[in-house]
Amino acid sequence: MKARMVVDQAFRIAEIDNRIYGSFIEHLGRAVYGGIYEPAHSAADPEGFREDVKQLVRELNVPIIRYPGGNFVSGYNWEDGVGPVDQRPKRLELAWRTVEPNQVGTNEFMKWAKGVGSEVMMAVNLGTRGVDAARNLLEYCNHPGGSYWSDLRRKHGYEQPHKIKTWCLGNEMDGPWQIGQKTPVEYGRLAYETAKAMRLVDPTIELVSCGSSSTGMPSFPEWEAVTLDHTYDVADYVSLHQYYGNRDNDSANFLARTMDMEHFIHTVASTCDYIKAKKRSKKTMMLSFDEWNVWYHSNDSDAKLEPWSIGPPQLEDVYNFEDALLVGSMLITFLRHADRVKMACLAQLVNVIAPIMTENGGRAWKQTIFYPYLHASQYGRGVSLMPIVDSPKYDAQDYTDVPYLDSAVVFNEEAEEVTIFAVNRHLEEALELECDVRSFEGYRLAEHIVLEHADLKAVNTAAEEKVRPHSRGTAECSDGYVRGRLTKASWNVIRLS
Ligand code: AHR
């Protein structure tokens, strides 16, 4: 089987916003307690945060991390998590039915994030709370001093403001599972008023209006149309969330799920543009895909967990090789929509549906999905180019005309590097790729990284990393063409320089 591509410097989609390589830490399961924070661990720093975990996060070069939720934020009193640690309350946490000890809160997390080189995308509680708590939290975090909340931060040992730029106006407020779920009109009004007050405290912030929790929500895309009618002028982004699973064990269909993601992005962008036209606005609303991943492996074991413990093993999906392929395709989808998708958060980062896992008291290790995320973050910075692809196609259970070749191309002008990201979705056959790169005169092959495995269900564990990339791909570059074999069911990173 053969696939052809044309890549040209002139086919520019947009400059990539590096924040599409963001991630997410929620107070959920062992993400915080037993994940990033484990004071009794031999690798803990003086503040109780694990150095081995920090090292893996740094390796991923994560530009922004969403915090503290997720569903958690809709019941969170941020005041519980600041001030002397020994005086902080333990609370029943209703989203995940655990006990939240509040040993880690806003200041500790901000310090941790700074240490791993990440900015924070902070979410405010629009479930049980509203305008007042949001504007107070913003004053606490961003105001330099001379007011009640900013002086309290200074009293807590943080003289300098955190200067958090990006704020989410609540989380998944369309979902019946959300504490304090809202109708679109209720949410639109509340988000608008909250945004207005927050902008009065700090006009430099950017705000994310809540979009639908998935394409499967019955209120999608009406939710976007109604809520944005209220928030269009005060928000900079609308959020998208999407998780996929392979419950029927239909891998061809599973690997085609990004067709749904494409449809999601198109529909949300179109709805934004409809509101833009309706309002005669000059502003284009950008998209923040601030939760995305594969999530289904842990559903059954989570249903059996006893409630009210601290840091239980929740949402601990162990990812297999085919999950890494879909994660690669999801990253490719963001790159092809670099003109509208400006932020994205792999949900999540540590232990909870995560690329990084830890053993309590033991090792930190890399899941299969760590690798496509690492490669995209490493080599996917610069300008996204639109590849013209001619690929054989297949029909799957839920999608027709699915190209076997899924690809995106990034041109890093500064480093003089071109990177072709490509997934071969064919489960039995290799794809012979021929890619016209004549507009990149003088470029040569630097590396062809491949992630492949004979068993789609192969997983990594703390003891053994079965799924890991190698650089023995067969691509060659000569006479302005890249030619090479994309082995069956594989993730490929072809680098030219
Ligand atoms: O990431 C796990 C959960 O998924 C988040 O808390 C929620 O926002 C979404 O439903």
C-alpha cells in the first residue's frame, strides 16, 4: 500500500501555540497525594514533592498545567488550601467521594509548577460558588499587595504575586455529574458576571468559557451557542473535552476516533463564528481543548472503590500500545487545527489517566502514551503546515473514508527543522510513504523515530517498558522526496534538518 504527501513551506496553517502541549493535575485519586506529592518518599524534596516525578514532567516540557480540577473544582473552597498546613480542614470531596486533606493548595502547587517550568491554568468554582470566591482568589493570586486577600498571600509567605494569566470559568457545567450543574442560560449569566468582576481585578488575564463535556452531550452544540451568546465579549477561549475508549475491542474503529474530534473542532469553531457574526464582533474565539485522552480501562475498578479515603487509586488506566497510537493521532489533529486550537491539556499528568505513573514509596515510570506526547512536545514547535495527503482509506464501524495515513507537519524555522508526524492506522499492512518536500531544498533526514509493537495490547509497567520508541525507521530523503516504510499500526516522527 502506498500513500503520497506534498509538504510545502507555503502551506501554512498557523504558528503553533506551545500551550497545545499542556496537561492537567486535579485533586483526584493519586494525582496529588501519592503522585506529585509524597513527603515520605525517599525522592521527596523539603516540601514533600517527588523529584523523580518532577524530572519526568520536565522531560515532557509541559508549558501549562490546568489545576485544581476538573470536577473537583466545582465543590472546592480555595481558602481551605492556603495558610498554615496544620490548620487546614479535611473535607468530604463530593466529585470523587474521597477525603481532601488540603495539604497541597494554591501556593504549594504554584511553586511546584514553577519548579517544573510550567504555567498554571487555574479553574474557579462555578458549581457551589461564584463571583465572590472567584474575584477573591484572583486578588489573592495576582494582586501585588495592599488589599485584604493579597496581603493574606504575603502573610502566607508568598511576597510576589503568582501572576496567573489563564483562568477557566468553571468546569463541565453542562454535565449532570457536576456539583452545581447549570442550564446554558444560568451558566452564561454566571460566567459573564464572574468574568466581568475578574477583569476588574486584573484586566490582563485570559478567560476560558465552558464548552460541552463531549460531542456526546445531548445539549451539544446548543450549549456553546447559548453560553457564548453571554460570554463572547468577555472570554478568549471556549473549552472542549473529549475522551475515547475501545470498549468493543474494535481497534480499526478506535483508531478512527479522531474523525469525531475533527467534527467536534469544526462544529465548535463554526458555532463561535456564528456568534461572532451575530454580534458583529471583530474578535475570533479560540479553542482550549483542555481535557483530552483515552479513558476507559479503569472504569470497572473505579466503580468498586470504597468512598472516603485519601489518595485512592482512581482512574488509573494502564495504557496499551494502541492507546499511544490514538494519542498520537489526537496530537496530529491539534496540529492540523493550530489556527483555532491554542491550548490543549492532556488529561491528566500523573497517575490519573496519565502518561506518568508512580508506585507509592517506589518508582515513577512511563506509560505508552508518554512517547507520542513527548515527541510532539519536543518536535512540534514552530509553524504547522498543511500536508496534502493522498492515502488509501477504510470504512470502520462508526466512520467512513478513514485515511490509513494520519499526519501533520511542523516547520521550525529557527532551528531549520521539519518534522512529519504520521500514524499508519492499518493494522495488518505497512504503508509506503512518498513525501514531496522539494520546497525544503538542502534538507536531509535527521532521524526517523518509530513507536511500534507486535501486540496492540502491550503495556508498560513499573518493572518493564515493553513499548518504547526506536530510531531505526527506514525513511530516506533524496532529490526533494522523503521515502520510507511506515510499519503497520505505527507512530512515526520523521525529522529533516
Ligand atoms: O479528567 C477526569 C475528569 O473528566 C475531570 O474531572 C472532568 O472534568 C472530566 O469529566
